[in-house]
Amino acid sequence: MAPRTKEELLSYGVMDAALAANPIRQPEPSDPYYGRTDFTAWREHRATTLREKHHLRYLPGPIPEVHEEDRRIPVRDGAEITVRIYKPTQAAAISGGSPLIVMYHEGAWSMGDLTDEEVNCRLFTRDLGAICVNVEYRLAPEHPFPTWINDCWDALKWAANNASDLGANPARGFIVGGGSAGGNIAAVLAHMARDEALSPPLTGQYLCVPAIMCFLAPEHLPEAYRAEYLSQPAVTPNIDPVLHADKDAGAQLHALVGVADAAHEPRFVPFLYDHSGLPPAYLQVCGIDPLRDEALIYERVLREEAGVATRLNLYPGFGHYFWTNFPLLEKSREFVEDTVKGVRWLLEQKS
């Protein structure tokens, strides 16, 4: 595949009229954090606005076909984290065991919780017969890097070691996935699982609007790809209504989450790994997302340089996590349905 042209990439970044007509709610006097500009206020506002829209989501709540259970599991430093397990009800259970899918939520490694991936987990369980493990890893800045990736790796190993007890059969598929920071985590874990010979091995990775370069400057990319790195906020001003990022976004983010040298830390910037021997990858990428081009470049590298099977859905004119922030848009419904189709494709690749 020829590199995408500048004109093609810029065309993806023209905001769709339906998105432009639905602004994000700003803090109001009735909000307890109104008037504050600190990080905690930002975190609270994000959680509040998403919670206000939960009843509008593709699946607004639990469904009878899926049983949900919270567990506390140990991690390496003696702490415990919560995982939520989703299983098909007896009537929906499939013979031969279920595939296993481990999901990690979004939120810039510093926000978010289990509710961010619960719609996907319910759909994967209901429609694909999967056992899902939804991981609530500890967040920065209270728990700086590498806490979250250690938590997530420990949870993945826990899922692998307890698959049979959960009712899963990883031979039917073993997928790691997530969105944004969760997509970053999934990409990192796919490399760690390869390098550490995780058993049973992963068979797929679901990378939804993933952070792959984490806003590193263009000079940290191989020169062959720099012309395609236009969505980086220092190159093209960002207009995404959800993911606010300016030319200093990289330095600000790295300081917030405690990564001292991102350009040399593959557990934070998965682009830095060698990518040979990875399982198939399904990516969803949004046109006005400042993370767009790092994901598009990564898909090319996986497919063309590492020989990894990939599937890509691109949503021109739409922004980062638009489907949860604007759940009534027709494109949001399409996005969620594409997610299930893409993960089904991953399960079909396991052989």
C-alpha cells in the first residue's frame, strides 16, 4: 500500500457536521468542581459527563444474557485491583468453552474505570460467547508509571492462569484489547506476552483509537513515516472536541503520568518495540483524533514490515471517543457494531 498523501490525511481531519452540531457540555455552577482548573476537577468533569450519557449508550445497562461478577486479584507489590468478569448465562453458553478477552479502559492512564469498557464486554459476551475480564488498573498521577502496566500485565497473567476456572478455552481465542490508553496498554501487552512467552499465547489484539507514539515529536519516528504524522498537535492544530491536546501535549502528558524518558520506554511507547511475531490486530481510528496518524502508521508497520494480519476501520471527520461522548449519533452506533465485527474477525484468525 502506498503511503497516504498529505491531502488524504488532511481530508480525514475535516469535522463532520453531525459532530460539530453537538458540543461537549462545559462545567456549570451546579457542578461541585465548578470554577476549578486543577487536574482533579478535569477528572471529575469527564466522569460526570460520561455518566450523564450512560442511559443513552448502545447498551444502557446489564443484560440478561450476561452474568457479571467483581473480583479482587493480587498484583506484584502486594496490592489488589478489581476485575469484572462477564460470562454468558447458562442459556447463552457455548459448547467447547468460550474465547477469553481481557479489556483495559481509556482515560490517559489517569482517569476512567470499569464502566468505560462495560458495553464492549457485554457485547463480546452476548454476541461472541466470550468470557471477558475488564481490568481496573491503578491510575496516575497517584500511581505513576510503571504501576499501571505492571497491574495490567499481572491481570493478563492472572486471566491466562485462571482461564479454565473462568469457563474460558483460550484455544478458541485469547484477545487483549482496549481504547486510547487501554489500546496503548493492549499494544504493549501484546509485545510483553510475546517476549515473556505467555501461556496460553495471545491470538489477537484489539486497538481502539490507541496511543502508539504518545505524542512524541516527529523526529522520534523513522524518517520514512514523518510525512504521514500530520495529526500530531505540534504539526497540525488539534480540533478534537474530546481529546484536548496542543503542541505541548506530549511533555504535559508524560509529566502527569510519570514517564521520565518516553522516547526510550517501549512499555509506554509501543512503537519502539520490534513488532515481529505479534498476533493479528484490529484497529479503529478516528479522523480528527490527534492520535490518528500514529495509529495509521502503526497499522502500516505491523502489516508491511512485521507481516502481522490487520484489519482497520477509519472514521473520517469524527473524533476521539465520539461514540461514548455522542452516543445518539448514527455513526456512534455504527462504530459499536464495527467493534463487534472486528473482534469477531480476530477470533476467526486464531487458526
